[in-house]
Amino acid sequence: MKKIFIKFWPIILIFAIWIIFSSPFFIKGVVPYPSLYQSNFFSPWSAYALYEGPVKNNAMPDIITQIYPWRNFTVNSLKSGELPLWNPYNFSGTPHLANYQSAALFPLNLIFFTPLNFLSAWSILVLLQPLLAGLFMYIFLKSLRITPHGSLIGAISFMFCGFLVTWMSYATLGYAILFLPLALFAINKFFDTSRLRYLFLMSATVPLSFFAGHFQTSIYFALVVFSYLLFISLQKKSLRKLMFSLLFFLSGVLIAMLQIIPSIEFYAQSVRQEIITQLEVIPLIYAFTLFAPDFFGNPVTRNDWFGHYAEWNGYAGLLPLLLAVFAVIMLFRKNKKIWFFSILGAVSFLLAFQTPINDLLFSFKLPVLSTSASGRIIVIFSFSVATLAAFGFDTFINFVNKASFRKIAIIILVSIITISAAWVIPLFKILADIEKNEIAQSNLIIPTLIILGFIISLVMIYFFRKKKQAVFVFIFLVIILVSFDMLRFAAKWTPFDPPEHVFARVPIEEFYEKNITEQRFLGAFSAENSLHYKIQSLGGYDPLYPGRYGEFVKYIDLGRKEKGDRSVVNFPYHSERTDKAINFLGVKFIPHKRSDSGKVWAFPFQEHNEDRFGLVYEDEAYQVFENKEAFPRAFVVNDYVVEENDLVILEKMFDEDTNLRQTVILEKNPQIESSASISAKIEIIEYSNNHVGIGVETDSESILVLTDNYYPGWKAYVNDIEVEILRANYTFRAIIVPSGKSNVRFVYEPKSFKIGVYAAILGGLIILATVAVYNRKYKYGKN
């Protein structure tokens, strides 16, 4: 046992630190999910007095409104034997798997197929991120021939760096980057040993990152892996190994096309592809938070007054940052790997912060990179700091053993000046908002204590360095300081809340359960309601949604053609076109929070005839009204207008002379006889994620209208014969049905996903061919 501990003590310590961080879940039974924020802030829970109370962290709403319900939808779909390709519950229908953040293909979703309940499996998925990041970082640093204690310092720095901590509860962005050190480890080992198993490992990390749920972060991952491959091949002077490595890297990218190709198609169809905005660029003054993460306050303590804490957080530990600087100063001319990680850190810093380099990148208008938050590349800076810190710690230990008192005194003086400057700057009013100085200074106390602890440890090792145990004591103290710093930082941010508040049952839920039909609901909510309760809604909150649908809703609101909003569709309640729109879209139920009565943001029931909306449910917090004029979700018309101009289509739809129950506006002539009257029976037989089955009986050839979004990949079959889907009423679906009885099926079979499957198969074949060539021509250990 002693030998095992001596050999694996850094890994054991990584596990111990992780257990300490995760102990609220394992010991107290609370979960890493902001459930108190959900029940206190989001409807319907917040409307009930039972769920009032304090909230630790209100800076992560997307987990509640997107990430958690999306993952639940994914898992439930897979468990029912259906690929989660389409989401019928938001935006009148929208792609799901193609929505990158759904992480529908992420292999660790297998956790949800264990005997654990969904919330426990979610908690494990979230908490595994720092553990995996720490382990992968440790073995990567060891492959650079860094000592165990230096590798441990770098591992602790990375596993709880700002990016991983602030995005941990999402279980997407962290996974998109934490495989980076594993990929670089595999590259190092392949170039050292020539063993193909390491190329298999490197290749596997590529789809693992791209399936994790955040494309922008995975792009950074791929760029760093590719750059490192080029760097190592130049350093080792091995073109052959580079070529084999690139083939395996390409294979990984091809396998990732399962996700990438559908997402590219969705991106091209969404509003995002035309919105180029320079977002979340970090001001240079925010660099103070690299030394003290809460210098400008923290959302957890409600005293943040400047910046976007989650988006801009590049903290990698105070001592690791100083050790990284020390490594650059001492080793830049001696160690080429220091060159690589110094340049990598500098470039990522310049691209994250408000610099001319950032402006230059934005000027290229690159898809994804120019439409997403610029500051997120700060994770590459944190990774570089952690790597350099590992080098720096080894170098520092050797330096202290040989340094004179003068050099030690200089280091102590620089440390004191550094922390003193941080205290003095607010006093001299260099920061804006002088009244916030107290916040900055109070949040400098712990960094100051860490520096003082480091100085005391340094003095001790200098005076007792002749004793063998002194070095071990110093290493131990530094590890303790770094661990304390990073654990405190991570624990402060991460919510561990009561599990009973996660989508707690409320009275209105009973109404939802009894009225889950193909009819729609109109409410100011997103996936936290629609996906959870399986109610179809008109709006939603999402970075990606069908662009034409956004334009359609904008026209209802403003009466003119405009692009939809960047990430949200709030269906207008007060437009003169709202009544006609909700009837056409089949809105049957409108939940109404009693406390919103008379408010400008509430639906104006008082402006309508009492016979229009009937009260069908009420409790102490909610009422639900039924729209008695709602169209059926699928209906037949025999009168149509052909129009190709987008604005004219929208104008004709909402012209008072156009009866949308009798007339449909098409962009292509259906070549059938138009008439104003028709006799028909319609029944929706099946309505699931990727399938809609409709029984139709008409007395003449007619047009069947389905008010779900028109989108590439949907196919229609009438009596098992494929027919063309026509885009109807700007963004919805219509097909021609013959007279008599017909069995109609709409099936979502996106060609983009099929192409992704073919690309993945090609990637596998390339790996097999590469292995055959390699084993035939080369032996291990030879260039």
C-alpha cells in the first residue's frame, strides 16, 4: 500500500481534492444544479409562495432554460428508441440534434442509462469534469517530463480554472475543452514511442470534443491540437509521423461530422448566420482578475459591478500565474516547449482581450468565431498558464536550492510589490467608480494571504534548505496553497442546491399533464416549461432557431420584415396581428399568472370578448384560458395564392381580407384547381418528435396545411408515396392530398445527418487503411 501511495500520490491527491469539492453531493445529498434559482425566479414555480427563498448564484439561467431540459429530452428520446433529431416543443418546431448544445451524440450520455435517476446522473456528469480535466492534465504534463509535483500544480490549476468552473454546471463547454491535454498527451507518446494506440487515442478525443456540445470551444481545441502536431513534428524532425498523425486527426474530424454537418445546415438556416457582432471582448482592465478573480465583485455575493464574470473568467490560480511568468523568464531561451505554450498563451490573451489582434480577427467575419463570445478563448490562456506553471514550479525548486539570499530577497520584494500595487490602485482612483474600491480591496485579502503564505514558505526553505525534508515541506505547502485557492474559487461559484427544488411539482402541472395534445400553448417561457411538460409553444430561447420563423414573428410584432432576435423569440401579445397569428398557429391554451393581471407584459384578455377566451383552470397562482377560435394544427384548404416575394407573403397573410382557414399562400404553384369550399375530415393519428401521422378524407384534391416549421430534411408520404412539401404561409408546411381517404406521414430524415454518417464511416476506413500501411512498412521505435 505504501509503495502504491508513493507511486501514485499525485493522482490520489487529485481524487482527494475532487472529493472535497464534490462532497456536498456525495455527503449532503445536494446537487450541482441551481434549483433554488429555478424555483425562485422561473415560472411556474416562482408564482407559488412555497418556493420563495435565497439564491446562491443567479448567473446561470441557460442551464434551466436550455441545457438541462435539452439533455432530458435527448435521453428520453434515446430511451424510447428514437433519435432526438427534431424538437416539436419550441419555435413551432426546430432541429434538436443539429442544435450543437444539445450534445445528443456525446458518449458520456451513457451515464443516464445506468440505474441512477436522471438528476443523479446529471450531477455525476457535471462533477466528472474537474476530475477528468485534472487527470488528463497530469498525464499530459508528465509526458513533458515534468516532475510529479510540478505536474500536480498544473493539473490543479487547470481542473479548477475560471472557464471550467464558471461553465461546469452546463456540462457542455467544459467537456469540449477538457480532452485537450489528453490529445496532447497522446501526441507526445506517439512521437516518443511510435505506438499506434496513442494515435487512436488522439483521434478519439476529436469527436469527443465536438460531440460535447459547444462548437466554438471545440474549434479552439482542434486548432491547438493541430498546431501542437506541427510543432512536435518540427521539433522531432519526423515528417512521416506527422503524416500518420494528420490522417488520424482527419479521421477524428470526419467522425465528428455526424454532429458538424447537421449543425452547419442549421446554422445556415438560422438567424445567427447573418448576425455578425463583436461580443464579450474582455476589457484590458479586467486582467486584474487574473490575480484576484473577484476584484470587480462576484455574482454569488451580489457585489459584482463590472464585467461578465462567467464569460470573462480566465483565473488559473495566483501562484500558478506567477510560476508561469517565472518559467517564461527563466526558460524561454532554453526550452522550445516553453516557446510554444508562451506563444499560445499570448495569442489567446490578445484574442480574448480588447486588442488590435481581436479587432483584426473580427474583421474577417468568420462564421462561429465572429458570431460568438470572443472572450471564451481565454480558456486556452488558462491552459497555457497551467502548463507553464508546471514547468515553473520545477524550475523554481531548483532555483531556490541554489539561489543566493539576494535572489530570494528580490523574489520576495517583487511578490510584495505585486500585491501592494493591487491594494494601492483602487486607492488612487485609477478604477472607474471609486465607491467600488472597498469591494476590490476586500477581495484582495485572500490573494494577499496566499502571497504571504508563499513568502513564509520560501523563507523557510531558504534557511532550512540543507535539510532534505525542507524541500518536501515547501512543495507540500505550495500544493496546499494552490489547492486551497482553486477549491475556494470553485466552491464559491458552483451551486449545490436541494434536489427537491429541481423541476418541483406545482399545481398547474396537473393541468398540463391532462392536456398534452398536438395543440399549442402561448406563454412567456422556454424549454424549462415546454420540453419538461411536453407542451408545444411558439417561442423559446436558443442561440439557433429557424431564421424564417424569427422573421415571421417579427412581422407579427412590428408589421415589417426584419431578422429575428439573436437568441430569443418572444411572441408578441399586443400586436394587431397577434389574434390572427395565434388562431392560425393552433394556440389552444394561454396560461396566465394571477400576479401579472393588469401588467403590460401579460396577455390582454380584458381587450377581448368574454366568449373568445374561456377559463378552464385556476389555482392560487395560475389561470389557464382556452382560445375557442384556434385552428386545428392540421387542416385542409382548397384555395391558394402563389407569391414569391417574402414581404408580400407576410402582408397578404395578415390582410383583413385573407381568411387563413380557407386560403394558403404558397411560393410554388401546386397545379390543382382552386375553390372556396371543401368538405374534409382530419385526424392527427400520431405526433412524435420525428413523425407526424394524419388521416385525411376530402371530397376533392386539396392542400393539407400543417403549422409546423418548414425545414430541409422533412419528407411527406401520402399513402406511402413520397410527395413534395411546399413552403406555406412563409415558414410552414403544405402538401397536396387527393380526394378520398389518405394516410399522410411527415418524417424527419435530414440528409445532413446521413452525410455525417457517411463521413464518419469514411473516417473509420481511413484509420483502418492507415493502420494497415503503418504496420506493413514500419516498426515501433523507428522514424
